[in-house]
Amino acid sequence: MAFSQSVATAPVTFQGGLHRPVKIVTIYPDQQASSYWRRNLVSMTARLEELNIRYKWTHFSSQAHQTRLQEQQLAKALQLKPDFLVINIDSSRIRKLLGRVLYRGTPKIIVPNQTIPNTQWQDYPPLLYTGFDHEEGSRMLATHLFDTYGNDARYAIICGTNGQVSQLRTQGFHQIAIDRQAPPPLVEFFTDQTPDKIYRAASDIVNSYNQVDFIFCTTTDIALNTSRALKDLGRKDAIAINGWGGGEKELEALQQGDLAATVMRMNDDSGVSIAEAVKFVLEDRQQQIPRLFCGTMKLLSAANLCQIEDLRKQAFRYSEAQ
């Protein structure tokens, strides 16, 4: 409770002394249309500064499918001997390598964009999992889509990489489809988050099926590139698509009528939670850090577009001001 309150409320300055800046390394697949990762970094560093914590920060960037590069970045990060390593674990290979680091006990590991603890790490867990529930977000979207287009709707699914995030997001959607006794998807694609593959997948769906009510998109990049394909094929108004995350580009697309709905994360809470976890450790309050911090999400559609500005202020309370 104390930790969640610290994230939600104004910062309380760190009063302790540091003999050197805290060393923080981040490894993010932030080269994508979604602003989630960039805003996460902005809110994290802005909160650290407000908390009056001196830090030295090193960042490694990649595209979502570049798992080999991410492995190399992990090796370089460990050579820097950071106090805190903040790393995305969508890749099974990264999870395996990180297990050895957790067993060793240093550095302290924070896992962003993941709210389901890894069962293989129960004996040596990370300091914190922080993010937004992928399954719940997809359940919210699926509920809206089936409410709107009917439980017998004809639909397809386009995923990103064949990793944990895609699995969780499609799993959440399928849970609602099963509950509604909806038909299975016409087809399901994995695209590695690359624009050409997404565009081809969307084009294949349009060209292969006479009737498609909606395409369930599991990421921002997929939503935007699918929208581009539908426009080029003259099917923009015939097939509905959704966003996932509610970043700036999705909000613009929603307002322009290019998206039927999205689930909007209160984005900056995740970055703030990372900074607060650092502070709690420095104050010898590590036992008060929960294993999991899960931020809130709001469903946005044409029915409640009037809420966008208020939600934007809440979601981007740090990253919009920078």
C-alpha cells in the first residue's frame, strides 16, 4: 500500500546520503511506433530528479525482434556493474540468461512491461515487475469488440513477435472469445513487428476473406500499419481495427476515425514505479516494495472520446511535460 501511494502521489524527496551516483542501466525495445518505452524512460528519470537521487544512467535500444542484439546488450550492461538493471524479458533467451544474473544476486533487476511473475524465478525473484496487465487489456478490448460487432463476428488477429507479450495479449482476447462462444479467428499472423510483414498480413486478410468485421491488433505498430493497408485497399470503413496502449499516435488515429477503440495505459505510472523502487532500496525499505506493480487502463472508443484530454493528462503526467 505504501509503495502504490508513493507512485500515485507527489514525490517525497530522498533525504539520505550517497557516496556516488546510483548506476542504472535500461535495455528496452523502444524502436517502435508506440511511445510506451520512451515515455517510461522520461517519467523514470524525471521522477528520480524530483526525488533528489543522483544517478548515472546508460540506455541500450533495439527493435522488438532483435533478440540477438538484446543478448549482446545484456552482456555489455553487466560489464558496467550497475546497481539496477531494468530490462524487458519478452525473449525466452533473455529470460534464461537473466535467470543466472538473478541467482548471482547482483545487480537488482526490475522488469518493465510484465505483470506476471516468471515461475522459474520463484527462489530468486526480481526486485519488481512493473507494467500493465496484457491479458486484462485484451479482455477489455475483446469485450468491446464483441459487444459492438456481435459474438458471431468474423475476425482475424495480427500479432507482433512470437514472444510472451503476444502470447498474453492473444490469450486475453481468446478468453473472451471462448466465453462468448465466438467462432475462431479466420487467420492469425505473427509479424515480428516489422511494417512490411504487418502490411502484407493485413492485405492477405482483406484479399482472402469476403467478410471481416474486425482485425484484432496486439500492438501500436500493428494497428497503424494495418490501418495504412486498409486505406490503400479501400477497406478503411469496412473493417474495424483496435489499438493497444493508447500512446500519442493511437490517440490521433482514434480521433481521426482510423481506430475503433484502444485500451489506454496510465503510462507514466510504470516509470515512476521504477524510480520509487530505487528510492525504497536506498532507504532500506526494500521489504515494502511489492513483487508486482500493475498500473490502470481505460478503454477508449468513439463513445467516450470526450475523456481523451483528461486521460492524457493523467497518463502522461511526466512525459508530456518534458
